[in-house]
Amino acid sequence: MNREIDLRSQRKDEHVRHALNQNIDGIDSDFNHVHFVHHSIPSFNMEEVDLSTRIGPLEISQPLYINAMTGGSEWTRTINGKLAEVANATGVPMAVGSMHVALKHPELADSFTIVRSRNPNGLIFANVGADVSLEGAERAIEMIDADALQIHINAPQELIMPEGDRNFNIWRSNIENIVQHVKVPVIVKEVGFGMSRETLQILKDIGVKYADVSGRGGTNFASIENTRRENKDMDYLKNWGLSTAISLLEAESFVDDMSILASGGVRTPLDAMKCLALGAKAVGMSRTMLEKVEYNGVESAIEYIHQFRRQMDKISVMINAKSMEEITRSSIVFSPEILSWQKQRSLH
Ligand code: FNR
């Protein structure tokens, strides 16, 4: 293996290791500042709950997906294999991590193609950065026979990494070009810094129909990139970004024109239900699923998803909303901090 491949594979392993080591339990999640109104007399039985949803042409029986993480090294190949087995058994869509490493070094492709071989009929999302060429995006889709393409936008992460990208002015036209030409839905996603109304407006203007706001509150790449080096000179940015709950408020006026997806710090079925109530069509989890497959194994991760799903049904009963549409219309109350953000940004 040459040195460049070595370094790239090492970076993939470091991201996984640091993500697993990150202690997110103590973080005050903004989901705690969003409250459902309890209903004491439900009007339907639990078996009537139907949370099937769609991301454009993609029909999914449950509003959950395993979000982008990894690939590009031996270790991350085994992780992708395990996540694909979970996706295969549960029917949840799954995204792979950034595929640039395999576009540049085709000998590493099997750490991504393993997800298709272990989940031949499932919904799989390819993943590239916003600087990828159209030809690169098409190859990434083809490599894993992807049903959708995620384009990640991760400016803070690049800027914090000494070796990161410093050129961003092509992102917008590049994304536009890819959206116009590829044959699968293109989901533009953040990586844990959230999306503002201004960002979503740009995405809408360039024809993007699917956006994953991936907000602050879970995996924190400002911290991960600082932890990866001795000189943690930008550690003060660890609270940078918009939380997932706030991002969904920012996205409120876009839900009729775009499919909004939510991820970032989703830890419980209640968090996921709050995302749906705030307009998300589906909810993604990365770190939680990584932890499950690495620490508890595939069977346990499968059971975790089944339980997660059943508990979402139970919460549906408690809020008296049995479909995605009814959940979106359910009553929500915000704590003062969120309300203040909403007022100052004139969002409603
Ligand atoms: C990520 N994430 C990510 N996103 C992306 O679009 N491409 C990528 O290559 C990666 N790589 C990656 C590695 C690891 C180890 C983790 C944990 C995450 C970001 C991910 O998709 C998601 O946006 C954030 O992690 C927030 O979700 P969670 O982890 O809080 O559920």
C-alpha cells in the first residue's frame, strides 16, 4: 500500500475511533427543549399506526435510516459489512461514508461494495463531497448500485483540519450540475453542524429537492478534528453550528418544496418523533448505530432498530397521531431558548 492510501485509511479509522470515544451523553440536547402535548384518550389502537414514508421516489416502511459514516480501510470495511447486515434485516436505508478514497484508489472499493453484497435489495445511499466531479459522482453511484446520492457539506470540518480543503466557491455550481445530471435523488447533507434557512434557500435555488439538516447535538466533527492532533487550536468551536431541532425550525418554510431529513444527536425514539413533528420525512442515526454494531454486535443492533420502531409507534399513540401527516400536525411547545431563536429569526 502506498503512503497516501495509508494516510487516508488511517484518517477513516481515527474518525471512527474518536466518534466512539466522544461522550455525548452529557450534552444538553435541544430535543429536551421541544415538548409534545400528552393526550390522555387516544382515538386509535397501536396496530393502526403507520409511519411509512417516502424520500421522493423511494418508499420506506419506517422513517429511519443508518446515516453516512465510513469505508476506506480494513476496519471500516467490517463496520460497513455489519451495518449492511442490520439494514438488510430491518429494511432501513443505509448510507456509506465518503467514497472519494475509493474513487481515487479503486483497490479500496470493496470496503463500500460490501454494503451491496450484504444487502442486495435494500436502499443504499452513495456519499461524496461537494467538490466531486460529475463523473466521480456517477462512478460512486454505480460502484454500489446506489438508490440515492448524498453530497456532504462539511466546511467547518475541512477548515479545522490542517490538511483540509480551503476552496469552496465551486460547491454551489458543482452541486447544481450533479443534481441536474445524475439519475437518482440527490440528498445534500451536513455532517453535524446543522443548516440555516439561508443554506436551504441556496439549495432550493439550485434545484436540490432533498436535504438532511444533520445538526449539532451528536457526533461533533469540530471536536473530533481537534482531538486528532496535539495542537487543538480550534477546540473553542466545539459548540459551532445549529442544533437539529433549530435546523428543523429553520427548514419549516421549505417542507412543501423539499423533503427535509433529520439527523444529528438522535438518541431516543422520542427524539426521532420530535424530528418528524418538526417536519422531517425520515430520521438518520450514525454514531448510535456505530456504537451498537461495534460494542454489541449485529443481532443486538437489529433488535435495537425493531425496539426503536415499536417505541415510536407507542409515542404515536401518546400524541394521538397515527400517520406521518398527523404527526406533523401534532402540538409542540418550545422552551424559551428555542422560542427566542425562532422569534429573533422570525421563523414560524
Ligand atoms: C460521519 N459522518 C459522515 N457524513 C458524511 O456525509 N460522510 C462521511 O464520510 C461521514 N463520516 C462520518 C464518520 C463517522 C465515524 C461518524 C460518526 C459520522 C456524519 C454523519 O453522517 C452525521 O451527519 C453526523 O454524525 C451526525 O449524526 P449522529 O452521529 O449524531 O447520529
